[in-house]
Amino acid sequence: MENEISFSESDKALMVEKLQRYFSAELDRELGRFDAEFLLDFIAKEIGVFFYNQGLYDARAILEKQVENLSEAIYQLEKPLVLK
């Protein structure tokens, strides 16, 4: 099962603009819109999976911590057993 990540046109335009500004400021190179879109597509396809997976790992860690906290809260609600 392969799910392709897609972005809205406004998000993609913002990412392209950020790439263009980065190339201009850090590399002293102009990057045209077409080239920036091409680079963005490459990054998303070839490198994006690393960021995506890390996001999943981070989300899993948060969820596991919340489940642990919930389990502790439920345990604290237990009533003591009294034997007579």
C-alpha cells in the first residue's frame, strides 16, 4: 500500500518560494519556479519518506506516553479490596 503525500496548491507554492529564497540567500543562485517545483518533487519523493516516518515515530511515542498516563489514572481509580 503506497500512499502519495499531496499538498494544497497554496502550500506547494509556499514551499517553492522558500526553496527559491534559500537558493538566493544561502547559495547566491537564482532558482526558477519550474526548477524549484522539480526540486521540491524530488525532495518529496526521495527524501520526504524520512521526515514522514520520523513524524510517525514521534506521534507513536506521544500516543504511547498518553496510554501509559491513562493506564496509571485508571489504576489510581481502583478501590481497595477489603477482606472481612
